[in-house]
Amino acid sequence: MKHLYILILAVLTLASCGTDSRHFKLEGRLLNLNQGEFYVYSPDGAMRGLDTIKVQAGRFSYITECDAPKTLVIVFPNYTEQPVFAQPGKRVDIKGDASHLQEMTV
């Protein structure tokens, strides 16, 4: 019986870490950027207007509804743009240095 509780706890823990099939998650960390915000828009019309991503301690997270593949463009404070291809139920990680955005890994 004890093993059953451990198994259930493990399944619930793993399931809570994922993204459900109707959302897309973007997470990242940038060195040399403590606080700030980025903007996100979709050039293919998958979302209206701009959305904002807040940065705290160099880390950021963004979740959006996603029922079909779409393109998102992140606009950084220096107006550099980074396209991200969103898929339902998927997640993208971004890492890099804010002073060298060209070397960022997605």
C-alpha cells in the first residue's frame, strides 16, 4: 500500500510540471538583466496586440493558450526580436546573456 502512495505522488508531481495540451509555455533566464519586461506579438495573427513578459532576477515565464501551431515574436528592450514557434502542449527554454542576445539559445 505504501508503494501505491509513492507511485501516485510521483505521477502527480510529474504531471504538474508539464504543460497541458491547450497551452504553450516559454521560460528563460538571461544574465545581466535583473528586472525588465519584454513584449510578445504574433505576426501571423494568432493573437491580438502585444502581451508583456515580466523579468525578475533574470528569469521569466510566459504561458499562452495554443490550440494550433503559431509564431510568436519576443521583442527585447533593445528592440531585438526573436521568433519562437509555439506548438500546443509544448515548452521552449531560452538561455543567454542580455548583453549578447545574438548568442542566445532557444
